[in-house]
Amino acid sequence: MVINDIFKQTLKVGGLDWGMVLIYVALVLMGWLNIYAAVYDDLHSSIFDVGQRYGMQMIWIGISTFIAISILLIDDKYYHMLAYPLYWLTILILVAVLFLGKEVNGAKSWIVMGPIAIQPTEFVKFTTALALARYMSAYSFDLRKMGDLIRAGLFLVLPVLIVLLQNDTGSALVYGSFLFMFYREGFNGWVYVALIMVISLFIFSFLLEPMALLLLLLLICLVGEGIANGNWPSKVIYFAGVMLGSILIYALLYGVLGLAIGWHTSLLIAVVLSLGAVGVYVYRYKIGNILTFVLLFFGSLGFTYTIDYAFHNILQIHQQKRILDLLGLESDLKGWGYNVNQSKIAIGSGGFSGKGFLEGTQTKFNFVPEQSTDFIFCTVGEEWGFLGSALVVLLFMFLILKLIKMGERQQEPFGRIYCYCVASIFLFHVVVNVGMTIGLMPVIGIPLPFFSYGGSSLIAFTLLLFVAIRLDASKREASL
């Protein structure tokens, strides 16, 4: 009775988004059942057996439930107040892991204390979201000021660098999801266009021959110039002439002198001559926009030449193989491609309605590696089929959309920024994790929220979600 009175006094029931809470409960329980199915043992059939992963997950669920209730009882002003101290505390712990941590699957990102293993990087996502929300919600903050933008970026760069030193590339990539929040807050949209182009160039540099890639770049710049200018026909015609001239020069040089100078030199000569022709035109007609696209073209062309070096000298061999396997350039079903191949077999075998609970043969006989952690979605696909998989994806979609809605109805920037950070993190985890199990994303080893086995991820995602729910409840309380 006393606890009930405290709860009602601290947080009005009407202010709580019970729909979000129910989605959380549904996802957690579904995740628990799938962990049970993924590592089911006839000799330990009780789901409450703490000697098995599903029994341990029950303990983590209990701890997460306690944390969720505690978050709802704490005044929301403390989350703003403690944002910086919590951030720096977790950064210090992250640094300590470099010296005291244990290496698991090639990544030194775990602190082991007896039977308990904790991955601090999961909690840094939460504290980074809080710290960014506090800094960017300050009255004096302006995203258009370079100094403010750099300082905000440092909140992301610092944990990324430390996590990379731990050799945990997958967790480091998660911080890129915060770009979604930056876009909502007014970050220049052309940065995202450039980012998409860089990613596209990285992919196409593997799939296309050099001349085909050159044509693609020129075509993009041609279309971009046409869109950016109202009176553009003459400029586009000239630019098209430069493009055709580049092709003819390259073909002539490579076709006649290819044996002597090779395609690299031929392409370089063609590019230099084309640059000169465009430069003369820009100088004569004082064209500004076309110069931008020309510089973008040659910058992109230069970038493609650095990809080969970065691919072979920066990425580790298993990362190289996974990228090549994803693009279909190499196939090693018994080596680097084994995980994804077995994952697709398991999901495909589920059909429309699935094989039934505990009837998954691929997972039961351990054909899928990491089937209770990174590849937990295989169990969903095999035992629940398309219908169950669609239900899980829809629940995550509703969760993310409700987080965005929560952010939009916040009266203070702190709450809006934090909710968008959380939505970004969930979106990245869901898209990448589900995508890698069906072969649409590279395998980078990140958990599926509330489904993958592990206390660190479950508690961290609970923290992320329920602080957002608490901030939203405060806003709704004020309107009651």
C-alpha cells in the first residue's frame, strides 16, 4: 500500500505511456522464449534453470524490471543533472577495460567478475545519449556554429575511438546512428548526401570497372547540375561534351597505348584534360554551381583510389571477407559465409507459419553459430515463420515510431534530443541485426534489443527506453 501511494504521488498513472510499456514487456518475454528455444536442453527443460542461459536471462529480466520501475519513480530532473557525471564515469570504465578487460571473440570489451561478464560499451550508448541531450539542449547551443558542432561531435568521437581500440568495430558503428538525431536538430542535409555518396562509391568500386565507375560519377554530376540550375541546357550540353570527350580520350589512349602505359595512366590523362576543359568553361561563364559538382566529381574519383588501400590495410581479414561475401564477390559457405548461410537456411525453412515452438531443427542441432545472441532472429524465423518474424519487426517499428512521437511532443529540447537518440540506436540495432541474419547487412556482431541473450544489453536497452518513457510521462503529467 505504501509503495502504491509513493508510485501514485511520484508519477501519475495517467501520464505513463502504457502502450510503450506493453510493447517492452512483449518483446522481453518473446526474447526470453526464443533464447529458451535456441539453447533448449532436454536434460534441463525448466525455463527457470539458472544453470542455463534461459535461466540466467530470467535473472536479468528481473533486474531490468526493478531498474525500469526505479527509473519511473525518480524525478526526471535528475537525468539532466547526472548526464555529464554518468558519461565521464562510463568513459573511465571503458578506458579501464583496455587494461583490465577480457578478450571475447577477438574484442577486448568485457569485464569478468566470477560468473558475471559485463560489457560497458552497452551502457556508454545510454550515457552518450544523455550527455548529448544535455549539451545540445543548452540555451547557448547553436548547431550552425562550428565550435558547438565540434564539441557535440566529440561526445561521440571519444567513445568510438576507445571502442575501436577494444577491437569492437560493430559497437563503434552504432554511434553513427546519432546522425539521425543531428538531422532532426537541423544539421546540414548535404552532409548526408555526401555520406550516402561515399558509401555508394565504396560499394560500386568493388562492383564496377574503373571506366564504368567514371561514367556513373559523370552521370550523377550531370543530373545534379541540371537539377541545381533553372537555365541549364547549354551548361549540361557542354558538360555532356566534356563527359563524352573524357570517354573518347580514355578509349583512344588505352586502346592505342594501353600496353605501354596501362589504364591508370590513360584514365589520369583523360581526367586532367577534362578538368582543364571544365575549368575554361567555368572561368569564361563565371559558373559557381557547376564548379561545385565538378569538384565533387573529382573528389569522388580520388576517393575511389583510396578504397583499395583502406580495404587491404585498415580492415581486418574477417571484415574484408564478410564485405566481399555480402557483395557476392566471394563465396565461402564453409568459412566466412557459414554463419549467414546457415542463418538464411534456418529462416527460410520456417516458411509462412514456422515449424512450431521448440521444433526448429537448425537451431536445435546448433547449425547456426551464436544463435542465442547475435543470430537470435534465426530462431524467430525458423520456429515462428514469416508471421512471427513480421510480428517482431512490427513491434520494433511501433516502438521506434512511438519514441519519435515522444520526442516531438516534448516541450524541452533535452527530452526531444534524448528520445531521438534512443530511436536512432534502436533503429540501427534492429535494421543491422535483422539485416545480417538474412544476408542484407554485413555481420558486425551487435545484439537484437530485448531478444539477444545477455544482461548488459538487456539492462542498457531498458535504461535507454524507460528514461525516455519517464521524460514523456513528465510532459503528459503537466497536461493532466
